[in-house]
Amino acid sequence: MLEKNNLFSFATSELSQDAFICWCLNWINYPDEMLYPMAKDIFSKLLKEENLENEKVEILRQYKKIDVLVILKNLKKAFLIEDKTYTSEHSEQIKRYKETIKNDFKEEINDVKTVYFKTGFWFSDDYKTTIDENKVNIKIDRKNFLDILNKYRGKNPILDDYYEYFEEVTKQEEKEKNYFISKEELNQKKYWELNIAWSAISQYEFMRKIFPEGYIRSGRSIGGGVYTQYDILEKKIFPDTREENLPEDKRTYTVFWRIDSKDKIGSYISINFYTEHGKGDKKPRAREDEYIKLKEKIKKIIDDNFIKLEEVECRFYDYWEPNLLMVPLKNYLISQEKFDELIKAIKIIDEELRK
């Protein structure tokens, strides 16, 4: 916790950050003020716009739900800034907003640059959003932004508060990245107090260590718990072994690794078997046959490779998402040696199960 009474300890929403970004950029309209060079730096180094001589800059916040819209009137150019703190883009926001600007400013704007600006931890969703340069032209993370603000610390208390707040956020993030458990934590803390149980950052770092490439899903369950997933088999079709005469779209399943937590077991990594379905769908009985086949395959992989795991017994229950394998994590996170042992086993199972 910050020692001083910091404004941004309370102003933590994306709307608050929208306002701060607007405030920083708007100094470009005050060439005689102390923070004018800061705004110029942000434009030139982050937005890649240096041609600002005699430019008329208009800055709009929440124009038709667009976080920040920067209009360079003489250049007939706009920067559409999608601002995120701890969430990621959803529902193709940037694409929709860009079309809005093109339609609303047909005469005033010829060029729209899209900016993804996120000061929180970057998950797979953020990298997925920014990988397409046709969708996102410029990406800005916390370090990019703070590196510029750092040059102007001491010149304004609002700027100082923002910088100091995110210094603390960075320190907390570094703590959360640690998924290992000390003996003291194991003895003194409940499982839900451990990083791997409550922190999406910790779970993401754990999963990324095992799978350096690919898309990792992060989310919260209905009960509010954090979970993290990584697909093994996507949208496969199980055969209609029970002659239920169901079409293929009702016999589609996905198998994935999942980090989650539950009472008595604590945090665990599992392989889950999920049947795609809609509201009101009946559970196909043939799912059980495919589940048994996959479970036997996993057992054979483990036996053939002499893998020893601390498993929780899994069996088929009439859920949409039964577990095929479940391994409690606490005894594997107490040392690097035990962790490496687990990673090796997971990679073997993953590689063989995909075949």
C-alpha cells in the first residue's frame, strides 16, 4: 500500500485512466506550459506523430463509447485509443469503433489510427488483439507509458501520483507471478490465499511456463474463482455410439488443461472433457463412451512413459465438463525439482494426447 494519500489508489477504473490520458495529451494545446514537452513526447514516441506544428488537436472522451478519440484537424487524422487497465478487448470493439469514426467524420478525417493502450498485465487476449496490424496500428503498455512520464516527475502532483501508483502495481504484479509455495505458506495459509489459487497472473505464468506458445484462456467461474485453460483438442466430434441420431454440432467436444481450485483438493491442474451445448440441450449418452476412450488413452500414456503423478481419482459424471485427469499442485510447487518433474509429465501427456 502506498504511504502517501494517492489519488489513483481510489481512481482505479478505466474511466479514470481515460481522463488521465486525455489530460496528458491535452497539454499539446498549451505550448507555454511545463508539461507541453511531455505531451509532445507521447505524440512522437508512442503515437508516432511528430508533425504537430500549428496543429489543432481536439480530444474527446467516451465519444459513442470510444475511450479516447484524438483528432488532428489540419492533418484530417484521428487516433482511436482503446484504453484498458485490467480487462481485455471484447466483441470486436476496436473494429466497430473505427467504422463509427469513418461514418461520423467522413469529411473531417481521412486517416484513422487505432491504439491499444493497456497498463495492466497482458494476457493472451491482449496479444491476440494486437497481433493483427490491420486491426491495431499502435500498441502501448505500462512500461512504454511510464518511461515517458518518468522524465517529467516532480513537475505535477497528479502525474507523480499516477506514476507512483503504477510503480506499486508493478511490484504487486511481480509478487503474483510467483506460483511457488514456501513451506511457511503451506503450513500457515489456506489454499485460497496462495497465488496459484486466486491470481490470474500466477496461473497464466504457470501455464505459459509449460506452453510457451499458443492461446491461454483466463476467466472466472460462476462462483467467482479464477481459472486458466489451454486447449489440447478443439471441436472434435464423438461418434453416435448410442444411436441417438444427434447431428455433429450436438456431438462436438473440446479437451483442455485447466488450472482451478476446489475445497479439500486446493489448487490443481486437470484435463477436462467439455461437450459444446446450447441452453436446454440434453446431454448425449455417447459422451461417456468418448470419455472412457480418452481416459484409457491418458492412462496408457502415463503407464508407457513410467510417469508418477499424485492423482485424484476421476470418473465420468453427467456434467458438461467432467475431469479426465486431476493433479493437486501444492506438493509440486514447493521446489523447482518437483515443478520440473510435473512439467515434464504434462508435456509428455499433452504431446501424446494430441496424436
